[in-house]
Amino acid sequence: TRSHPSPFDAFGAIADDLVGSRSLNSLLGRLATSVLDTTETVDTITVHLPLPGFKREHITLQVAHEASDGVELTMVAVRNEHKVEHTIVVGDHNRPVDPDGITSKLEDGILSVSCRKRIAAKPRSIPVA
């Protein structure tokens, strides 16, 4: 499922930045948040965030808040004077995630953050003695 506005809205905002007086930081921030994408499998929820030009050493990722069913992650990427900061919430009461099951990788300018889903307790029969 995608969690971002229409690409046309994002393009318009980026074009405004290019011809307007906004900084490159604003442009990078808009680009990163406009194309945020998520994928979900039976076992994981993965968030994909484009960070073109950034390297592994430019990026920090922290669990800002843990709840019983999800996590709030803060990602900060800094290169020279350019900074992109993004906070995302992954998981909910229908799809709880394990805070200890978070991994990330940067590949071809895309940061992918995978959160392992918590295994729900399966119903079982209890014999009555």
C-alpha cells in the first residue's frame, strides 16, 4: 500500500522549490516524503525511502518510541549542508511489529527498513479435568 500523495502533487511542490526561493534541504525533504512506499508480507512490513546521493555513513535510524503494537522510527540523513529527516510509525493493533526485529539496508539510493511482525498467540484447546 502506498502512503503518499499523488505524484502530480509532489511534482508540483518540487517544481515550486526549483523555481522558488526554497532551499535544497526543502527540496530533498519533499522528494523523500513524497515517494515513501511500504510493502507488506505475511512476516514483515517494509518502508522504502529514496535517499539518492546519501551513503550509509550519512544516515542514522533510531527507534524514537515503542508501543505494544508498533514503533516510531526517526531517520536522519545528513550530507554536507543537506539534511533529510523523516519520522514514520510502523505497525498497529491489527499488525503489531517486534521492536527487536528491525533491520535496514541502503541499496541503489533506497533505504529499506524492515520490521518483523509479532507472532500472534494461536488459539489452543485446554482440556478440562
